[in-house]
Amino acid sequence: MAKKHTFYVMTIPAMVLFFLFQTYPTIQGIFYSFTNWKGYGDWEFVGLDNFLRFFRDDRTQHAYSFTFGYSILSTILVNVISLFVALGLNAKIKFQKTLRAIYFLPNILSVLIIGFIFGFIFSHVIPELGASLGIGLLEKNILGNPNLAWIGIVLVAVWQAVAFNTILYLAGLQTVPMELYEAARIDGASRWIEFWKITFPLIAPFFTINVVVAMREFLMAFDHIVALTNGGPGTSTETISLLIYRGAFQDGDFAYQSANAVLYLIAIVLISVLQIYFLQKREVEL
């Protein structure tokens, strides 16, 4: 009985808090997506009007296209870089543990602080450096260019995300038996063959986790955008999360942005499910 009471004491408060701060707001948001509520005052049911408006809203369409493009590119870069960094850190080199700690540092830093620091670097340090070296391409702040601002955002986001993904890949590499590499070398296998035929198939589950988690995090990008560009210049780097925040809490368009959030949630869930399905299917084939 004591174990049973302990179970209830530990789980019920967690479930209550989860319902109050996660489940209930989600249900409330879905409810308001079918109304014309502005975040205050009276409201009326409008049916599917908010969802139909989504397909006529050019600003929303641009936010979705930018977010998906940014997320796909960043996910690819993060996983490629993280995997190769992990392979390097997994090798027998001096100061291995120290290097691992250094590579993990970006992950524990505040996103907003990192954003403000890199914002200063892009707006002052790099232009001054470019001017002193006579490199015209570097003399202007790329964050102020609607066509180039996304590059700065991707660089900062990838730089910080690599830390966490590297740790996961390192954990996966620890599970690969060294005997397999020794047997492969005896057979004359090259480093590339070792990686493609031994390493990657055995760490495929970690690759799946990294891809799904990274994609989800990039799809919900908010802090990096606010700190670096605040969605600008104009709305060129406005993500879906930032658009929902601005529309709901600054423009008073709460009901429409609730519908936008519902569609966004469905999109993230579908993308995650499809990623898991195809990547796990790939694991079996490997």
C-alpha cells in the first residue's frame, strides 16, 4: 500500500500541473479558433472562417515557407556537422573530455544572450573587420538585408544546436563494438566503408532521434529570431511562432492565430510522425 500511495503522491500533482498548463490551454486554443474572439470582450462562433482565411493570407504563407525552409536546411547542417564532430571527438586524442565539455558549452547558454551577442558581431564586428581588410562583402550587416538575413540566423542556430546533437551522437558511438572495426581493418576496409557499413547502421537510432528533435526545435524557432532580427527586415525572417505571437498579443487577432496555431501543431505532429516512420524503416533496411 505504501508504494501505491507513493505512486499517487508523485504522479497526481504532475498530471494536474500538466493539465493546467498544457492540456487545458490547448483545448482552449482549439475552442477559440472557431470564434472571432480578440483576446478580450465578447465573441461569436464563426465556424471554419479562421481556417479558410489561412489560405488567403500571404503573410502567413510566407511565414510557413520561411520556417520550413529554415528548418530543413538547419536540420541537415546540424546533423552533418554534429556527426563529424562526434566522430572526431570519439577518436583517441589528447584532452578528449575537455574538448567534449567545450563543445557542449553553447547548449547551456541562453538563446537570447547568444542572439544579442551575435547580433552585435554581425552589425559591428564583421563590418568593421571587412572595412579594415577591404572586403566589400563583409562591410554590410547581413541581418539588415532581407535577402541575406536568413544566413545569419541559420549560422547562429546551427552553431548552438550542434552541441546537443554531438552529445547524442557520441552516446551512440559508444555502443559500437570496437571488434567490428578491427575485423574490418583486417579485411582491408577503408575509413569510408567502416563508417557507411558499420558506424552509421549501428547509430541509426540516434540519427533518427537527432533528426526528429532538431526538426521540431527549428520549426518552433522564436528566441533566435527575436534576438537577431525580430522577424525583419520587414517580415522577411518572420517564423510561424513569431507571427502567432504578434498576431495574437499585439494585433488582437487572437482567434485567427489560434486557428493558425492548431494548423501549425497538426503540421509539426505530421512531420514528426512521417520522419519517425521513414527513418525507422531505413534503420531496418540498414
